[in-house]
Amino acid sequence: MKLIPKQPGVLGIDVGTSGMKMAFYDFEGNEILSTREEYPTYHPHPGWIEQSPEDWWNAVIHGLDTFWKRNLNPHQIAAIGLSGQMENCLLLDQSGNPLHRVLLYSDSRAIREADLINRKIGKKRILQIFGNRIDHATTIAKLLWIKRNHPEWYHSAETMVCGAKDYIIFRLTNHLVTDPTNASTTGSMNILSEQWEKSIIEEVGLHSSLFPAIVSATEQVGVVSKDASIPTGITTGCPVFCGLGDAGASQVGAGVIGSDRIHCYLGTTGWVAIMKPEYHLPQSEGLFVLNGPELRQYLYIAPLLNAGRAYDWILRITTGDKKKKYHEMEHLLSTVPCGSNGVYFLPYLVGERCPNRDSNATGVFFGLTDQTTDLEMIRATLEGVTYGIRQSLEITMDSTTLNEIVVIGGGSQSKLWCQMIADVCGSKVTVPIRSTAGPCFGAALCALVGMKVKRDFSDIEPLRTQGQQFYPREKNREIYQNLFQFYTKLYPTLKPLFKKE
């Protein structure tokens, strides 16, 4: 068994879409221990996507049990920082008990409610106040859906959880809060004042009292309670810091602070994001602006609902095993030429938000023949996601000023995919040393900065700039340039067919 150093450190917890990642870091940001716990996602009806908050909490308990068995001493944990998926909707009763399963960000049941809010408040007014458009994924639309379809839940509710990490914070400390990054995805927070727009919430017909307090990412929310210490094993009184929604935590965890570098996250979902010191209204429907970890920081983010989700799906239907080791596919896919012999894939398996905001869109293969192979379909799937990354990049920033794309998340472990991104986007790609720990490391940084162990988030950047680099291959870049131009015609051509009667 690996000998665990006895110095103190911080615990980072990331409550992701497919599982919970937990890591223990020393005060210099070096990872000492890590573990991952998975939990199920439920699909009770088409377009409904849910998880159980109890599964999140049990994942934390099991992860900590793994650490104790690996000889980490609970007293070594000096503080805890958290991150997690955003745009959730979960109501708790007066005793703090969940009234239903969590409606995830990718849940699309609230289309009518989003339309109702847009008509009542006005799209222009919504964009000016919140900095973002409201659609079926936005928390306020989901909350209105609950009120209209399950009034028994709504009228029994004491408060609302709008981010996965916030529920874990609540279980640890008995305090319910959220951070500005997460709050800016709810369609309810003024992007400039970082306060809830109570008058608009009430105008929609909802109780503003349900919304939790908004605190900074580096603020100590509370300490681990005695009740939480018993099942988790964490020492009573351990400080807990608010942390960030996963997009913000990924940004700081990747060390991408300047506006000449962009970060690309490849998990079940994905995004392309850049941090800027100034705010301006997003010009594209697919672009979101989130409040950053510090005041007057803005994260311009193009979210992709289908990243690793598409890769896992195609592996499952072609090989029967979505967990087939990625490195087994690397060599096989490298034998397929760029462009997958004329096969294209539109990867909108659960609709999409960027580059095309369309909850009705579906996945589409184009160019299949009786000679098409499984490997060509798999590579075409990766290429489809990568074309979407380029489209999102061009929406997010002036690509002529781009110096580097920092790729993190599980997909960053595929050298073939990273090289593909470099070739398609025509930019250097860097994969940091701890590329799969982005949000988790960002969560830990919130604790380190909050404890004043680190001066600010840039204090850790040198640790994140090292890693493997991929440069565009000129021949591949030229091929993909032509293929990309054709790919961009697919969605506009098919869009009328996606409309539901």
C-alpha cells in the first residue's frame, strides 16, 4: 500500500454528471490521493433526466471510506472545497429532506415554462439583466415546471438547491448557499450586481425566498457538523468553503486565467470557455456568460451537451461496451483517415445548446454506405464533437488571437482526440499533467485561497501549464478545413426536420 505523507492538506470534491471525483492535495497543490464513485442517472420519460441527491451523498461517504482505508488521517484534512454540475433544481422541505429527484441541467421537460417566462418578462429584458437567455435547461424554468405539475412539492418546499455541490455543502454544514458562477446559470441572478432579481422571480409567480444565499467561491460557509462527521469520518469543525460550479472550477483548475488562452472541457458534456475582465452581452444564442470566481471576472462559455456522451454511446452500440478502454481504440482509430471516408456525425444525442441551441435536434449520421465500418462511425463521432468545439471556439473569441487551447477532463486522455482538436481548430493544444482533475482541483484551490495559503487563483498557475502538447499537422489541417465547411451545412439543412409537431 502506498505510504501517505502525514502533512495537512485540503480535500476537493467534484459532484459531476456521471460520478463524484474526490482528491486530497497538499498545500502546494500536489495530488496525494484521489478516488471516483459513480452513480446512476434516471430517465423516467423522454427528455427527463434525473439523479438522486442521496446517491451524491453516498458517493461522498464511500469516497472518504476509501481514503481512510488507504491510511489518510481525518485530521490531515484542513479544509474542504467543492465543485459540481450546475443548473440543477431540487426542492427541500423544512427538515432539509429532498422532495423529489434532482432535475439535471440536461433535462428538457420545461420547454413550455421557458417559453412562458420569455413571453412574460421579455427576451430582451432577460438578456439585459441576467446576461443569458432562458431555455428549458434554466433552473427557473424547471422550478416553474415543478410548481405547475407538482404543486405538492412546491408548496412543501422551504428552499431550493440549484447546484450539486450545494447539496453536499448542506449535508456537511447544515447551511445552504450557492456561488455566483452557479447562480448565473439559474436565470434569476443579476449578472452585474450578483444578487437575486427578486422582483422578476415573483413576477414569474415563484417565491424568491426559496433561493439560497449567494456567497463568494473562497468564503467559508461553515464547518462539518457532528451529524455529518459520523457517516463521513471527517473531523467535526473542519472548515468548508463554498467553491464553484464546475465550469468555473475547471477554468481555475486548468490555470487558464488570461484572455489569450481558452480551455476545453471534455467530460460527459463539454464546453469551450475563456475568462475576461469585462462584461458584454453575448451575441450568439449558444454563448453563455457566467460570473467568475472573483468580482468583475466573467466566464464566456459555449456549453456542449454531447462530448464524452457521444463517444461512450458509439462505443456501446458498436462494441457492446461503453467502458471499453480508450487506449484500445487509439491505434484502431488512427488507421481511419481524416474525414472517416466521407462519414459525418451530428452529435446532438440529447439536443444541443451550442453551437446550435435546439432541444429538438437529434444525432444524425450522414454519408453511410454498405462499405462503412464501425471504426469509421466511431471516428466520425469524435470528429463531429470536434467540429462542434471549433464552432464553439469561433463563437467564444476571435480565433486569430488564440495562442493555446488547454484541454481537460476524461477526454483529454485520448491523444488521438487531442491531436484531432489541434488539427481541426488549427491551434496548439496543451493537456496539463492533472488534466482529469480540473473541477476537483479548482474546488481545492477555492479552499487554499480561502485559507490564505495561496494569494489568489493565479498563484497556482505554473503547476497547470506543464504537460503534453499537440501541434496542428498542416496536411490534416487542410483536409479538415474543407470537411469542416461541409459539416457546418448539415444542421441548417436538417433543422426544419427536427421541429416537433
